[in-house]
Amino acid sequence: MSLARTIRHARSVGFKEWFRQMTYIGDAKMGKLVGTDQLGNRYFENTDPNEEIPGRHRWVDYSQDDFNASQVPPEWHSWLSHIRKDAPSEDPIVKSVTPPWKIPYVENMTGTRGSFKTYSTTAPKIRAWEPIVKPRGGNQSTQ
């Protein structure tokens, strides 16, 4: 990443967006907004070979500050990974074929308060030891 490219991108996207990109992805990028998913993530593409390295010309701008890869739905993941040529917002197959059994995509909640926790309704097979304390015998004074 050259200094001239960084300055050019800062001018084109604005200081606030440039600073956000440098903070989150460590690179100044500009491109065409291809679409937005149900989680609010924005997807971009820049096919100019002078601007972007081939294979790194598609990227996602996450809507949340604490982001991970499970926040990208499968149809957008296939576009980012170059499995699909057209973005899901432009692909006629994705637009027309949505099975009735398909539920809305939810990110992986492992490690958060929303994670799934199992519980058992059966009695445990092993019980913890509970000592039975007997009163001491012998010298008991009665007053």
C-alpha cells in the first residue's frame, strides 16, 4: 500500500470512512457497493487492477465492532470466496430460488450470552458424598 494510494482513497471516501477502514481492516479501500445483507454488513467490489490486487478485490464492511466470519451469510460468503460470479443481490438464481423451509441466517453465538446451553431433566447417576455427623458421646455435662 503506497502513500499516494492511501491519500487518494482518503480523499475519495472521506476521512471518517478512511479512518474506520484503517482501524478495522488495516487498508484503505474504495469500491462499488454491491449489496447489504440482513445483518447490516456492506459488501464492496473494486475490479480495477491498478487499485486492488486480484483476489483481494471483494471485501465486507461489518456492521458490528466485534465482528467474526460467522456474521457473513452463506450466499455472501460464496460471493466473497469467488464461488459465485454475481453477488446475491444481483444473482437471478439466488433471488428466485428460496426454499420455503429456509430460516433466516443467525450468526454463531458460541462464547456469548446467547449461546445454547444444555440441561438435563434426569436424576444424576452419581450423587456427591454428604457426610453424616453424629454427636460426640461421653462427656456431656447437664446443668
